[in-house]
Amino acid sequence: MNPELLEKVLACKTLPSLPAVALKVIELTQDERVRAAELADTIANDQGLSAKLLKTVNSSFYALRKPCTTIQSAIVMLGFSAVKTLALGFSLVASVADGEDSGFDYQNYWRRGLLSGVSAKVFARAGSSKCEEEAFLGGLLQDIGMVAMHRALGKEYAEVLAKTNGDHRLLLKHELSDLEVSHADIGSMLATRWKLPPELALPIKYHERPSAAPTECLDICKAVGLGNIAAELLSSSEPGVVLKRLYTRAQELFALSPAEVDELMKAVNAGAKEVAYLLKLDIGELDDPDEVMRRANTQLEAIQVPFEGECSANEGPTTDPVTALPNRLTFNRNLVSGYAQATGAKIPFSIALLQIDDLKDLRQRHGEAYIDALFAQVGKTLKAHFDAAQCLVCRYDEDRFGVVLSRLDRAHATQAIDGARARIAAAPINCQPPGLVTTPMMISLSAGLCPLDNSTLARINSADDMVDFATKALEAAVRAGGGCSRVFAPRAA
């Protein structure tokens, strides 16, 4: 981090600041003994803030059953967290809007912040997380460091912004390369100066890498991270790629299906428009969400699955060290994306789990070193077989391989799996751990296949369901004596 530049930014006299009423709200809400009446009186001292807050809580964004006429009733009905979030949000929006730094694209700044904040709130609520208000403010204020850096550095920071060509994903890279400090770092320091509590300050610090956030605010940061993807979807010229990423992350973080995500995106669009009106922010025209999703699904159909390399460094390794195959993390990402593509664009999709028969006996007879060598050789053979069919084979867990059979229906997927089993069973597998003699092993594979087609669609409601049914099919193959395949087929009513 560049200490001289950091000092220059933090010494800037035009940085956004919190008014006295907002500072008092923070102080009161951190006191467990504070009474609703005391907080209400503090907010009521600022008539403009009180009016905005009451107008907001009575809007359709909060959908209260009966109107609130006082700040105290709003606190009772919504809770301290929601009222604190709104009070701070309004105060900071006013503080940022009062700046006179020409050349900064405030419309795009607020557009991203509002879409991210509303999305974070909507997804947190749908995922039954209890942090929806904090997630909203975290998304709204995540880029406050950009405003600070532009006000303090002027042309120097404008040149960094120009290098991104409007692509926010490139901003962090250019900030660190050119300035050795990021807007996330600066925003976090501002939050510390304002004495924001950790649940509001940490999402600002970790919004670019939510999976690295401390445990105490991980849910909030995940919601904000998901909100960023949703905001990108509603602004991207290539929404198909973004939709694939949104489906994957929504499933991983909050167990939301693609159909649920599609519905939530409509709420995001409507909510962002309403909050922009209430906060008096110019975010420009928003595209119709149905049209965005239609265009995204059209592009999604053209995206090739399997795919690799989309995991961040914070999410751990993506390769199994024994077989050099992609590991379960990569399998899960392809599973979720393939499921989303199949259900959204009506494309054939199947997955399979494969298991070496009599593995327990082989372990006892030969030892773990030979079993690792066996898995390495079997993995190499399976990769050669499935690469030819443009399918992805992974090391699913200690005992099983997982295969993503993109664009293969029941018949062709079964053919591919049976071909792999036949190839393994055709000749001995020569296993030679380092420093040990070569030992040939004759083995067979059992396989469980789950296709997504008209016969199974009514029973499969998520990507996880496909794994469950592939597991049951594999168990059926093992019960049948091994060395065979079983395919999931729902029982007739």
C-alpha cells in the first residue's frame, strides 16, 4: 500500500462525511440499552431526514400492512436495524451528492450501488439470511472509496478509471497497479473514521472479494457479492455469461434455483427504481428485466459447458493433486451452470458418478500408495475418453469420479458412460507408485447416471437433486453386483 498517497486521500477536506444526527444514530444503536423513543427523538430532530425515512418505510419497497406515522412506530414495526440503515443511507447519500467534483460519473456510480444494494437485500431475504438491511447499505456504499479517491486525486484517479472503459471488474487491478491502493481499502478507512459498526464497515472492505471476509460478516458480504453480479447482469451487453455466474453463485451461497433467481431479478429492477426515486438519485433508464433475461438466456444457450477456471483464489484449489483432474469445486460449478443452461434454454444435460468396484478390498490388499496410482491411471483413461465427447470428468471425492455430460441426452449419456466402463475393464491397469514395483490390476466400474429430460424434469428441482438421484442410481448399480450402469428414472404414478 502506498502510504504517501493514502495520507493524501485521507487528508482531503472534501471527503464525504457523516452529519451529526447520523453519528448519534450510530452511537445509540450500538447501545443495547437504548430505548426506541430515544432513537426516534434523535432522528426527529432532523425534519428532512424524518420525512424521507417515513416516506420510504411507507413505500411498496417495505410493503407494510399498515402505514407508519411516526419514527417510533417505524422502529417498532421494522426494528432498529432497518431504521439505522435508512438513516445512515440517507445521510451518506446526501453527503456524497453535495460534492462538486466534476468529471466523476455519479449516474453510473449510483446505478451500480443501488442495483447492488437492492439485489443484496432481495437475495439475503430469499435466502432466509437475517442481514438484509445491512446487505442493502453495504451494496449502496461499497464504492464510497471511489468518490474519495476522485475528490482527493482528481486527474490521477480519472486516468485509472479511463483504463477500465467502464468495466468495474477491471478497476481493482488498475488501482493496485497504478496507485498501490484500492477503493475498497479507502472506503474501509472512511467507514472507520465514521465509526460504523463492523456489520456495515466490513462489506465495504470485502465487497471485491466477499469469500475472504471474516466469519462474523460473511453472510452480509456474500449477499453484497451476489448483488454485484445481479447489478452487472442488468447493465451488461453480454448478460448470458453474467447470468451463468449469477445462477451458480446463487445456488452455492443461498441454495436458490435458476427459476427463483429469475423471479427475484424482477423485484430487484422494481425496487431499484423505487429507491432511486425516494433517494432522489439519477440512475438513468433501467432495461426491462424480462428483456434482459430473454437476451441472457439466448446467449446462455450458446455458452459451452464444461468450463473451467472461474474460481477465485480465495475459494481454494480447483485440481485434485492425485489425479490432476478438476476437483469437486469445479464439478459443482459446471453442474449448477449446466443445470441452469438446460432448464433455461431446454438443452439436454446429464451427470454421472462412477466408482471403482471392490475398492475397500483393493485398499486393504495393496495399500494407499497403489490406490492413488490406480486413481491416477483411471483418471487419465477417463479424461481421454470423455474429452473426445466434450464432457468433463472430475475427482468427485475420495472414492468416486463425477462426469458432467453437457448436451447429452439419456441415450447418448448412457452410451458414453458404458463406453468408459468398457474401456477401463478391457485391460489391466498398471499401477506404479514412486519407488515401488509395477502392479497390474483388473478392475471394473459401477456408474449412476441422472439425465435431465422430460421423464425426470418433474422430479428434479435443483442441481443438488441431480447429484442425489445419480447417487441413488450408483447405489443401485453396486447392489446389482457392480460392473454395470443404472440410470435414474422416476417411478410411474
